[in-house]
Amino acid sequence: MDDGDLSFSAPTTGHLEPLVYPAKTEHTHTFIILHGRGDTARNFGPQFMNSEHSSGRLLQDLLPGVKFIFPTAKRRRMAGSNRCTISQWFDIGSLKDTAQREYVQMEGLRESSTLLHQIIRQEKASIPCRNIIVGGLSQGCATALYAMLTFYDTTLGDSAVRPAIGAMVGMSGWLPFRQQVDEIMGDSDQGEDPFDRGEGLNAETPTSREMQALNFLRENIDLAAFTAGLSSASLQTPVFLGHGTADLTVDVALGEGAASTLVSLGMDVRWVPYTDFYHWYKEPDEIDDVVAFLQDKVNLEVSWTG
């Protein structure tokens, strides 16, 4: 396994250049993956690339047509902890209560979403937007979810048919500002199991509440409001969320809550809890599930031999 390279256009957001693993065969898809809080691309990238499928094959050998991009978060001062600096996509008051002092999250979410949007637009110069996958672990998952929901691409054409981004893969994470989104969506679905509502129930016909929720997230990071067609596109991205039930860092309830909120927005969500597993992604189970999800949602070709 090689160590990746840094042959990528420098971001204009002040971040380090991402770690890039080029596709081994013809480049058909790009997977942009964000590390967790306190980590770096140089550390997380090789670990993720060495993840093993139950077939015994490593991830990039299994997905030779995929270009993997691992950005690195800026070093930011932490709320509390004597204001020391760590690598984090945004500051946060508490991982136990992610709604605590939410205002400290906004600057980092704005900068990190801008970075991810920039990389997506750069990649779509060579492959269709529907073949671009975003994802992350822990705070990287939270950031990728936020950036996915606030992304738009004015070149999509019939945005009610095609998703803005091909797929989202989240591991052991949460959705920032979820409480406000739930409040906007209202109380009409309380008492129902949101996962019984069907896949992508409202994705093609977003209601005014759904548009209001997405525009809240965009305006929160100083982006202009969506129009109806663009919000429809953002809601069509299929989402995988996996989470260990014994996670002591980010409680599994936060992951399940994120999944429930996305379903309430009409999105196609695959929620997979991993019994008695901790704060990481589970090998080979979760890798198997992610690969199967991507085969299903973005027509990803898998190489089982060679």
C-alpha cells in the first residue's frame, strides 16, 4: 500500500493540501473522507485505505476506480481546555451535548464546508457529480453531513431527478444544529417511527418546511438561500450512517438522531448500529456495508480478484 500523495490543487481556505490516493484504474468515482477531531489526513488516510473487507481485500484494491481524497482540518482553539489548539473541523462546546454553545461551531463549519464544496467542484470537472461520495468519521462525519446538505451545483440541469452529490457515508458521527432542524420540521411526526416512512419520501417535492430547514443550515454559514430546485437536489443524496452502540465518545443516540432527522427531510437513509462496538468504524462489518451501499447507490464497480 503506498502512502498517497499531495498532487492536488491547494485549497483557498487556508487548509493544508489533501492527501490523495489516485484511482488504480480508470477514474470513475471520487471518495472525499474527513478524519475525526484531533486527527490528520496523514494519520487517518493510510488507516482507512488499509481497511479490510470480509473478502480479505483492502479497500483501494477492492475499489480500483475510486480516487480517495483525505483533507486535513485546520488547527483551532478549543472551547475550554485553556484554549489550546487541536486539529478540528469546527470548535464544539461538548461532545456529550452537541447543542451546548452551538455558536462556537459556526466559523469552523463555514470554513470546512467551503473547503469540501471547493473539492467537490474541482472533482466534477473530471467526473459527474453523481459519482462523487463524501463522508467522514466522528466530527468528520458531522462536517460532511453539514456540507452535503448545504452544497449546490447550478450545472445539474434537472435537479429534481439527479442528486447534487452521489452519496454520503458517515461513521460514528452526528448532525450539527439538528435540534433546530427538528423544530423547523415541526411536531407532526412525533410518535411515529421515522424509518417506517419509506425511502426518499419527499425528496423530489420538498415542502416549505424542508426548504426552510436547509436554508437555516445555509444561512448559518453565510450562504445564500436555496431555490426550490436546488434544495430538491440536495435532499436526494442517499446517506449511510453507521455507529457502534458502545461508543463512549459520540453516543449512538446522536447518530440515530441524525438519521431520524434526515429521514424526516425525506432523504434515503441507511442506518446501521453495530452492537457493542466502540468509537471507530467496524472491520470488516462496516466496510462490507459501506461497499454494498456504494454498489447499490452509485453503481460502484468492485474488483474481487487481482
